[in-house]
Amino acid sequence: MLDALRRYGLRYQLFLLAAATLILLLGTGVKPNTASAVGPEASSTGGLGTTVSESAAAAANPKTVYVYNTKPKPSDGFNNNCHGYIWSQMGFLGANGEPPTEAGDNVMQGANDVGDVIGRDGNNNANAHRSANGESEAYDLSSGATLADAYGRLDDSDHLVICKHGTSHTHPPVEEGGERVRHEGGNIVLDGETDYAGFGDAEGDGGTGIGGDPYPLPGPPAGEGKIKVTLYSCWSDTDPDGDGDEKSVAQSLRDFLGEERGEVTGFTGLVIAKMNYNLSGPEASVPAALEALRKAAGKAGWANGDPAEDDEDGAKTPTDADVGKWISSLPLAEQRAKILQTLAAAGINGFTVTVTYPEPDPPAPSTTGSECHDACTTEAGCISRFEDASLDIPPGSLPGLTIIGLHQLDATSLPAGPYALDSMALSTGATDDLLVPARVTLPYFDPSATSNVYQLGSNGWTVIVSGKVVNQAAQTITVNISKLGIFAAFRPAGPPGPPVIGGIAGLLGADDDARSTSTSSDDNLGYLAALAGVVGATLIAGGWYARRRFRHRRI
């Protein structure tokens, strides 16, 4: 096979599937059910701000309208990869996944005009775009655009694609001393990171019945054809309480649109927003290129893989799946550039880097961690999970509804810690003070060390020892916290000061470089490099390598 590849002049390529840390479960699209009322028109709250031109506002309706987020949490891998998928569908990305630039109201890919800015916020930042052929529009709900703006552009049988977080919700105990009940689904995060109980009309009727307000939509769009809606959201078609009074977000939209006008596809569990990267270059440099990327992921705090078989102390090692998660945590504009910068910094040249963004739907590993959000209330609190990290907020901790979205940060972008980094840098997605202490749990890398959990504040990292519990079997550490924010574990393995190079002493230090390379029988890098042309097709088709690794991360 290798001789055949050489005869045809093909370079060796390795395709690696990367998952967003938002991550979301296997689900299925479902057929619309019968529906009832449609509501009167509702006015938009917020809005685009500045309309670029009268001609843009008067343009013919697009066939597909997308809504997504670009901020306020750039480390949210789900949002970042949704952004990449939508812009790839709009025709904005270059041949190798290069992000576009703006020249006035023109979206440019090199010297080519590939689209237009059709809306801006109050600070003149673009928040709505149109493709060059006019068939697609995209609205950034984190920059002042609203779902109502996007919905208003639909006509007849157009397609609305929503790539936004869904959330779980928690009910208080039914009786004193009982357990809280957590239900998946029932909410969706839309305009300005606001949580809505599904969809309804301007009068507040409709929704999922879990409590809280539904998103107010105008009546069905003009025309007689069916509006197609795809909800790339956690648990968007999950009935939260089964046979009870609650319903899924997707069902609330079916009920609003009516059977004759709506065809809504949702998912019964998690959906994964994906990013693939492809390294094409000299055969001899492939192992070094992969090693450089794994080391960089480790420095950033991604070392969640199994210990290598020759790793006597059992320390966790960065894997190729961790590389994908790390790159996905970066804003779209930085993802491809970070891979190129990492290779250049390691003195590795001659590679072409291509990033692509497949459709953010299943199949996805059923045991993957999740960036799905959780709606926390005063009465019930909530339990939120990400990979092997978790946050348990008890009842009475928060003064009102708060959206918790655990996600991992690039540790190299944060102030240096007091010792060597020994866990992911975890953000809760909110910074509220807590009226009742909560419990945060972090997985740590090196079982031979005793680490402490620290919280990042205005004066740097502060150690937390209240309620500290170390579970050596699970390799986790849990502490009490009085404020939400950013947390990480640091290992006092040396004198105080910045983390050693790589941020993980004993894992990426000069004496232990081999630890960042997995040598298990099915992950051997030499084998992968030698079969890159063959294995690449397998990885793209099903993401086998990534899925094997992700099976160790449980919700």
C-alpha cells in the first residue's frame, strides 16, 4: 500500500477528529406532530442595531437562515465549532479552512468577495451576514442579533438552523429530605445568553411547561410551505419528564407552527459540534508534528487520556483527542493559526494544515462529557458536569435563575499558577457569589502527587482547602467554594513560581518527554504515521480514534 501511495505521488496525511467540549449525545430527528394555535406577531427585543443599507434590508429572502454564538465565552468548543460549520456552509472559509476578513461591509476570502455584512451592533461589530449568492444568512445572537431577526427572514418553505446550547433543569425535592430531580431538556439558550422554556407566542402562551418564559415568536412566516427547523441543541427533542406535563423544546415549536407549517428536527440527547484537522507534509516529520501538538495541548491543560503503558507512575497523558478539544476551545479565527504556530515553534516546516467543520449532529459517543448548560434556580440549585469535573450547587445558593456552563480554558492564557498545573482549568461560566457553599470536583493528572484546588481572582490564584476530599481511585479532588469562577489544581512538586515548561511537571518536563506519547498497541504513533493514508479515511468516516478515547469520559 505504501509503495502504491508513493507511485502516485501522494503525501502522507493524517486526519484527526476533534470534538467540542460542548459536547452533546446521540439523537434522532423526529416527525412533527399535530399542533394547535399560532400566535400573533411579536416585536423583536434587542435587534441588529445598524442596518447596513436599504438594499440589504429589502433583499430577497434567503433559503437557509442560521443562528449561532461567537461570544461571550470564546473557550466554548461547541459554540466555536458551530461557528465554523455555519461559516463553511455560507462559503466564507478558504480552501484550507482560513477564516475570512472584512473590508467595509464585504466579507473577503483573500481577494474574493464571498459575502456581505447585513447587520451591526451598537459598537459597529458585525452580527449578521449574507452569503455571496444570497441564499444563506447567519445571525450572531451573542452580538445583539436576535432569533426574532432571523425568524423574520423566513418565507414559505425556508430552513431555520439553530446551533445553540440546550440546558437541563432541576426540581426541588418533592418531600422534605428527598432528592432533587434533574431533567434533561426543556430549555434553550437564545438571545444574549438568555434561557427560554421553549417557544411560544407574544402573549407568553406555549413553551415546554417547565416554568419560565418561552421565546416569543411572531406567527408562522408568509407562504404556505412547511418551514424546516433543525435544532442543534442539547436534548432539544427530549421530553424532560416522560409522561408528565413537560414537553421538549422541539415539540413546543411544532405546537406553535402547526402540523401544516412546521417540520422540526430535534435530538433526544446530546449533539456534538465537530472540527477535523488535517496535516499534510513530509512522512519523516509526521510523528514530530503530532508530538508537538500533543505537548502544546498538555501545556494548555488538556491531558485527559489514559496513562501510557510504559508510564509507571500512571500520570495521564495528552492524546490526539485532547489536541482536538484544545483547538476547539479557541475562537474560530485562531484555530488553524494555532496549529501552524505550534508547528513553527517546534521547528517543524513543510506542512499544509486544513481544518473542516462537519455537520454538528450524531453519531457521537454516548459517554462523552458535555458542555451542555444547566439552569440553576434558588429553590433547587443544580448539578453540572463536564468530562470528569462537576459542580454541585445546593438549593438556596443562588439569588435567582443562573445559567451554568462548565467549560475548559486554555491554561496558557491565564496567569501563572503557584506550582505545576495538575488539572484542567475549569470555568463555571458565571461568577456569582454563593449564599450556601457549593462543591466543585476536578480530575487531576498525576496520582503520585498531592494537589490543591485554587481559584483565580483579581489578585491571582488562591488556594481552597475547605471541605477538601481526594478520591484516589477516581483521581479527583473536591472542595467547597463560596463563589463561582475559574478553578484549577496545582501540584506542589517544587519551589513556588510559574509552572514548568509545558505547565505539567513530570508529564512534559525534559526528563519525561516520552510520557506525552501513547505507546499502547492500537495507538502507536509509528504505526499511525506509517498507515496515515489508510487510517485517515477511517478517522474521517467515523472518528474511531477519537471515539475510543472519549469513551473514558463520562457524563
